[in-house]
Amino acid sequence: MVDMLKGEKAIITGSAQGIGKAIAMKFASEGADVMIVDLDADKAAETKKEINDKYPNVKVAVVAGRDTGDITKWGNCEKMAEVAKSELGGCTILINNAGLTLDKPVHTLSEQWWDIILNVILVGSFNMTKAVVPLMKEQKYGKIWNVSSVAGIGGNAAQINYSSAKAGLVGLTKASARELASDNIAVNVVGFGAVWTRLIQPHEEVEILGQKMQQMKAMAGQSKDSAMGLYKSSIPMCKHRDTPLMPEDVANWFCALCTKEAHYFTGQWMIYSGGMAI
């Protein structure tokens, strides 16, 4: 721990597990106070305990559960900003990480699945940005990172909802960056390639907002080893390592880009994919 983020106050959405948890853990290890936002209250509590046990000197706030952790509802996001101010003393970093996939070919994609993906990824990121900007304006400082995907550039078959939402984050980012630069608030977007989390691992169904939904996944029915091999074969840099990007890789990248030394950087659309998209 070298305190690269000491004094920062970070809200990370979707941070009870996966990429979001890895970011929260890394930020805390570098001295940042963090807020865990998630639909899963039990996993959020476990993550909070893990951070408290390892890094007792940082503050950890939690807003989680189906009623309070749902970022698709503006009122929840407004309250999250209030909690950040009261428990952390403000918000200097927002990572709009929350996301999911519900895959179907366009001619069979339901309106419900379209709405869920667009609402969580795009509307949720807008809601959180709108909620924290007043805090950042008061401070005359802030960083916002929106988490997109290589699907937002090239599109993915059977993921028209996901690809559309991730592409929409680019417009949200660039407009926000132009608007907020005068208040010393930097806004950027990163498109990740394959990151080895539960979202790209083989599974037949996922629970979203209390409902079990069957998915059409390219990797369905395969073993994790087989799926890992297929992802690795599509990533040029993977020949130098045993796995695709891992959540910890993403967390390390965010840590470097969220330091004060990187603050002049704004309005940019970056790709971090090991050459999966060039």
C-alpha cells in the first residue's frame, strides 16, 4: 500500500462482487474511502467486512439491496449521493461499473430484456452521474469513469441491447466531459474486452431483479476451461499469460487512471482489451 488514492472518496456501482469488488478492494488498499453499491445486500456486506478487516483505516459505506441499491431508480441514486456526503465526506470518484447481459437474437429479443439492459447500463450511469455532480461541483474536483465494452464499438451478435447500451455510454461521456470540464470534473469511458467474471463464464440462467431468466449464451454448455481457451484465442496478448483480463487487472488500471496526476485526461474513449479490439 503506497496511498496512491489517499483522500479520495469513491462510489463504485456493482461492487459487491466481480470487477466492482476488485476495484473497491484496490482503491481501499491505496487509501481511498469507498461506497459499495449493489443489488445483493449479503455480498455487499461481505465485501464491506473484507475491506474493514484488511484496511481498517479507510471508511466504507454501503447502499445495497433490491430496494435501495437499484440505480435505475433516480431516488435511490440521489440518496446514495447523500450517504456519500454524510459518511465519506463527499465523492471525488464515480465508477459506473454496474452491468449485465441478457442475450437473444434481435428478432426474439423481448422489450423487457431490452429495457433491463438499457436501464441498468445507460440510465443507471446517467442517474449516478446526475446525483454526484453537485458534490463534485462543490469541491471543484471529480473523476467519473463509465465502463463500456468492445461490444460498444463493433457490436456483438445476440447482444443488440448490451452493444447499444455500451455504445450509448460514449455519448454520455463526451457530452458530460464537455459540460463539466469548467468545474474541474473529468469524465472518461473505457471499453474492456473479455474480463473473466461470471458474466462471460458458461451458465444457463441468471437472476435479475428477482426473476430467473434463461439466456442464449455462446458459451452455454461448455466447461470453464473450454470457454477460457476460446476467449484466450481471440486476444493477441493472451499468448503471454494464462488468462484473459481478470478483475484485479481492471482494478489496477483504474487505480492508475484515478490518481490526481492523471486528472488532465478527460472526454476520452479508451480500449483495454489486450488487442481483442484494435
